[in-house]
Amino acid sequence: MTDQASRTSLALSGAAPVRRKLTNSIPPHMLVLAVRIALFAAVLAVWQFIVTPIADPFYVSSPSRVAVRLWEWMTDGTVVVDLLYTMESTFIGYAAGSLAGVAVGFLAGRVKFIGDVLDPFFDALNSLPRVALGPLFILWLGIDLAPKVLMVASLVFFVVMANTRAGVRDVNPDYINVLRIMGADEQTILRKVILPSAAGWIFASLQIALPWALIGAVIGEMIASDKGMGYQILHSGGILDSTGIFAGLVVLMIVGLILTHLIRLVERHSSRWRVQDGK
Amino acid sequence: MFTFKNVSVEFRTSRGGLCAVDRVNLDIPRRKFVCFVGPSGCGKTTLLNAAAGLISPSTGTIYYGDAPRGGFSKKIGYVTQNETLFPWRTAAENVRLALELEQLPQEEMRSRVTHYMRLVGLDQFHDHYPRQLSGGMRRRAALARTWIYQPETVLMDEPFGALDAQLKLVMQRQLLQLWESSRSTVIFVTHDLAEAVTLADQVVVFTARPARIKAVRNIDLPRPRDPYRLHFSPEVQAICSELWNLLEDELTGETLQ
């Protein structure tokens, strides 16, 4: 450790750089990974061997019980049905909300008059707690997939719309003039300047909106449903089954992580020009 | 080519009207290289923006050819003072922009981009993004982006203002090469007198704000010109000091205000 520190200070003081020995150093990303795994294992161990014995497993369950439950769910297929149902409303709502959000965001950002007129309405609608709209959605659309999709879309829409609008308003007017001077029409300007310029904002919002989509679906299922992960968790709570609740949460967490990583991959590809030596 | 008839531009600000350009009458001959010089902030850029069609004059008319200046078209190119390469496109993709609008076949686009990238000395940098290029390289890419569609008239607003003296000479030489090959009409705004004299057929000197025409000086140096040699030559220096005398009054006025 001290060896490492003295090398660093030497390098900073302008002396010739010392080549690090490859044999006794761990690459930083491996170290990060190792500590991550250790931390995860430690949390599980504390839960399993300290929390569970002290508190009542009735309340806190335990990692081993949760693992067994997940295994049961997977082998008898119940989790697949519930998960697919939740995913269905998540994806449809996410896609619809995002598309509408991008479209309306573009319009409100690009056409100043429309933006000026609509902005306060958006603020008002967005400030409504969406859970409170649940009863209305059910009244209108019944208790099957549709109200959950609407719940998801209503959450996703505002996140994506607000960001798209900001991104479109943020476009450097000089870039627009470059194309305008070349005689480009509005549609070309939209496609060649505004969309690529706002893409960073839109991707950021798609990433932020993803957990919201999952939240919307689960809330929708908790309000009224007979299927889905939200229903499953609520049902487990109803029969005082903490293991079932935790198992449901683990499933949602894994799904959320996978989705977030997928979005990040897409974003990395589309914004490679931001990276200094990006290729 | 361009004719300014009694052109004034006034901006409305919180403190009332601000006159940037005051009754300019000027005729830019076809295929000539004309430089605008004047104290900074005098309204040269405003006049150029009006010529480009980005703003319309408060009074007076700008004619292009015989007709009043209409909408935007590929006939007029504009290289602005700001960095306006699209950061999400590579250098070659930026240069290709105007050709995409014409929807030329891929093969032709590629060969023209290659040609112009070589002309401005960027043939090794097709796939670099603007942030990976130096300031001079970005300037050259911006030049190529406009010249590639061969506009009849090219407006340039201090395109080399931010570059160091040596790089400026390199860029001036490249610009003259581009111009000799196409002979567009050029209006070039600068505050560097030597640059104006080296490049131009005609130098238009403006007063401090609001911009009025103070003098028009023809430069009869033979072409093709080599900025490397010309820049420090006695002829250029003589014309520069003559123009400087005109400008000097304007600058003193500025500091007194």
C-alpha cells in the first residue's frame, strides 16, 4: 500500500513514470466486482444468520426461505404467469407512454405557442398522485390489462414528455440555421438536427421512466387484479406470508435490473460520439 | 450579385431601439471576393445575417441577382463564426450534410466527400467526431461542409478569428485554393486588416456602430495569391496602414463613448 502511494506521489512530482508490476496488482474493475459480491454476500449472511434468528422469521423471513420459494415458483410455473402479466402491462404502457411522450414533447418544445398554452395543464396533471386515479381507470376500463397499461403510460408519459420537451428546446439554434441556410424543410431539420440533438435527453428519460413503468404496473395490480407480481405480493401480505412478499420483491428487482441494463446498452450505442475516444 | 439598397437593421431592446446597420448601399460584384472590416461589434455580422436571410432588414431591400432576396436556397452558403459542426456526426458525415439533402447516390456522396476532405487536408480524419479534432481542423471541416455544395455565393463571418496567426495563414491559403477552383462570390467578414487585404478584391470599411460604409477600397494585387508571402509584403502593409488610418478614427470614437 505504501509502495503504491509513493509511486503515485513520484509520478505526480514529475519523475519518470514507474511501470506497475502486473503480477501483484488486481485490475480496478475486478476489485470493484469482488467487493460488490462480498457486500452482497455479507448482507445476505447478516439477514440469514443475525436478523432472522433475532427477529421472528414470520416477519423477516430469511434468504434461504426466499430462495426455496423462488425455486418452487419457477418449477410449478406460477411466477411465469404472474411475471408475464406484469411485463405485459409494463411494456405496453411503457411503449405507449414513451411514444406519446416523445411526440407531445416534440410538439410542445418545437411549437412555442402550443408549449405556452399546454405547459400549466401538464404541470397540473403531473402533480396528481397517479394512485389516486386508479379508481377512475378501473371505472372506465374494467379490471383487466387496460387500466394497468393506462396507469403505466400515465407515469411514463410525463417523464418522457418533460425531458423530450426540454431536449428539443435545448437544441443549439445555430445548428438549426446551418440546415435552414442549406434550404432544408422543417421535417428534415427535425430528423437531422432536433432528433439527434435531443436524443441524449430522451434516452435519459427512457431510463428514468423504466422503474416508473414497473411501479405503475405493480400499483395497478395492487388496486384491482387477480394476476401479476403486484397481486402476488399483495396476496402474500394478505395471508401473512413474508417469504412470498420478499420473493415477489426479488423477482421485480431482477427484472428491473435487466431492463435498466438493456436501455443502457442502447443508449451507449446511440451516444458514442460523447465519448472522447469512442469507437 | 448581392445589392444592398438603403439597408438598415434595428433591434428592439429593453432600453429602446438599437440601430446595428444604418442605410447601407453596396453592390457586391459577381465572382468577387469582398471583405468587410470594421470595429468589433459594429454590425458587420448583422449585415451578413441579413444577407444570409436569417434576419430581415428593418428598412431597405437586399437584392440577390435582380430580384429581392427570397427564401433559403443552396445558392448561398454561410460559414458562421461559431462552431456549428454537429457533435453527433463524424467529420465526414458533417461535410456530407448538404449532399444528403439533395439525396445524391451514396457513391457520388462518398467521392465528393473524399475530394473535399482532401482539399482541406482532413483525409486522415473522416471518422473523427468534432470533439476529437483540433480547432483548426473543425474550421476546415466547416469550410468543406459549405464549399462541397458549391454555392454561388459564400458568406463567411470571421471564420478564422479564433485561430493563431500561423494557422490563420494556412487556412487563408486553403480558402483561396477552394475559391480559385470554384470562383464563387464571397463576402468575408474579419477584423484583421492584413487578412482582408491578402484575400480580397475589394475591402469595405465600416464605421463603429451603427455600421455605415466608410470607404470601399479595391485591392489590385495579382492572382493567384499566396498568403504565406503576401502577408508580410510591403504592398499589403502599405494598404493596411492606409485602411488603418480610416479605422483609427472609429476606434477612438469607440473608447470615448
